[in-house]
Amino acid sequence: MKREALSRRDFLSGGKRSEAACIRPPGIVEDALAACTGCGQCVEHCPASIISLADGLPALDFTLGECTFCGACAEHCPEPVFTTGHIHRFDHTVSFAATCLSFQRVDCQACRDVCPTAAIRFRPVRGGPFVPDLIASACTGCGACISVCPVGAVAAVPLNAEAVHA
């Protein structure tokens, strides 16, 4: 039986991450994706370099960095794929898996330190390090916390999904 090789990071965090749902750049209208030609202008002009083409359509990879909502992807798209107006948040938030170092009694607050909206706070736990607590209304879903997590324990989840906090 042939086994798939795991990276050191995947091995130390308990295995390969399950594939997350495809997250589109901010302002993309799903119904308008049929007009996308896969030209790659959004990929080329993203200053954060987090957009790639997946099956010929733009998708974000927050493990590479955060979305700053600059609008460069929409500005350079030659097709009517994006909404008009500036988008300031995604329709997802983040959750913290049980593999989060803080839940394992290891002090880590990297996600809080990079959160541009201060949506992640850490609350005290008796006898242990502080644990992450998300203020969902302040979370824009930018992905900054996802890219800095040393164990890959932060993931994007739809706004209607319940986030894991303890």
C-alpha cells in the first residue's frame, strides 16, 4: 500500500488539512463567474500574490498572506465578474481548530498580533495560557491570521457556521 508523503508541518499538526472551500477574491459575483475568461489579470495585479487560477477561475490562498481589499483584482478584470463599489469584508469568518497551540497549553498569539481589525482577543483560562476568542462582527475574513498560524489551526468558515472557541 502506497502512502502519500506528509510535509513536516502536516505531520506535526496531525495530518493533511482537508481541502477548504474555494474562496473567491472580494467582490466577485458567483453568477458572473461564467463571464470569467481565466485571463489571469487578477493574479498578475494582486499585490499580496494570494490569487491563483483554480480550474480557470480566480481563487484565494490565505496561507500565502492576507487580502487588503485594495481592489486591484477588480480594477484590472476586463470582464463583468466583480460588483461595483469597494468591498471591505468577505462572507466568511475564521475558526480555531483543536490543534491551536493555545488549546495545547502552548503560549502563541500570532493570529492576534497580525489581525488588522483586532477581531481576535485572547481570554484567560485557569491554569493555562490564554485561548483565542473571535469577535465575529469585527472579523473581515482577510486571512491574515491564517497565514501566520504555525500549525495551520485557523481556517475560513462561512458566517453561518459556528466557530470553535474552546
